[in-house]
Amino acid sequence: MWETTVDGRVLHFHLAGINNQNFLMKDEETGSWWQQVTGEAILGPLKGKRLKPVFMDELTFAVWKHEEPKGRVLAPDEKIAAAGRYAPPDWEEKMLSVPVATQLNEHTLDKRALVAGVAINGATKAYPLGALQKHNPITDTVGNTPLIIILDEDGKSIRAFDRRVEGREREFFLKPNSSPLRLVDDQGEEWDFSGSPVNGTPSSNQLTKIPVLKDYWFDWKTYNRETSVYTLGER
């Protein structure tokens, strides 16, 4: 998700094409082409410019609705829906059989393995969804930032947090049989999936969120060539 203002000018974007299953956007004002995953202009007068990222979560609707009960939902455009121009519900499943153009020299992961990608202070790391399903949460350090990666009980929603509280690192563990999901740290404090202390106010010691991109391995690797990959049991 990106801001649409570049050098003080608001741009308007539309889909221009697809590059190896990743959207290309074109702005109406300059005709520049932008890569969706990086926010970088790759062709046109603004080539080399980058859009400013807007923090986002990739959550199931159920998780989002639970946290934002008054949240608004963008309704489909009836004209576009009637013309059949929206992707069908099984689009993701169909794309699994589409060949991948990216050639990866190493075979660290299956090209279409889902990963949670994190980029901090110039360092990037990919956390395979399979590893998160077996070991949740994952405790790690990326770009000198101590963090935890958490998979919610729905098995789809992923978040990452800086695990420092008041400047001190903490260890976090999944509270057994908790529903909704709860974490317990090494000081005995409980936390929910939003990073809030269960017995405190939302503003007290709120864990700082770290952006996570849930992506296919081939796509993450294409745009993060120096990325490392988490292996189960690593610390």
C-alpha cells in the first residue's frame, strides 16, 4: 500500500499490465509505470522515484472485523462486477498452475511457497509459512531489531512486532489453548494479537508493529536478492 503523492503532486493510478504475476501501475499525470511490489517507477519521466509506503496488515476479514467493529468495507463496483471484470473467487488456486518466469539459482524453497517477508534497516528475511505453523511465535533479530513473528489462530493472519518493551528485550511464548490467541512474555505479562497488553490500556506498552509482506517466495526473492531465509530452530 502506497501514498499517491510524489514530490507534492497527487497522482492517479490504474492497472497497466502484469510483470511475472506482479502488477504494473501507470499514473495518469506523467504516464510513468510503477512496480506494485516495490513502489518504484521503472519507466517514464518519474523513473527511479519511489512511492512512500503506508503501513498495512494482511489479515482475514474476521480478524480485522473483530479489531475494528466500526470499520468500513469498500463495496464492489456494480458495473465492473456485472461485466465480469473482477477476479473469480478461485483466482489464487488457478494461479498456482501458472508457470513462474523468475529463475532462481538456489532451491531454498519451492517457488510458490508462502513467506512472511520482513525488511528492516536494509536487511531482509523471509519466514516460510510452514515454519510459522510449526513454531509460533518465531523470535529473531533482523537489521539489529529484535522481533517476533506471529501467526494467528486462523492460520492465515500474520503480524510482526519489535519485542522491546520500554527499551528492554522480552521473550514471548504462545499461551497454551488460548482462543483468541494470547502471548505470555518472560515477565508474566499477557498480550493479544494486536500487540496490546491484555490487562492494560491500548496505549500502555503497546508493541511496535513491523511491516510484513505475505508473498510467494519467487516474488519476494526477485525484489529482495540478498534476503536470508529463516530455518526452523534458528535463533
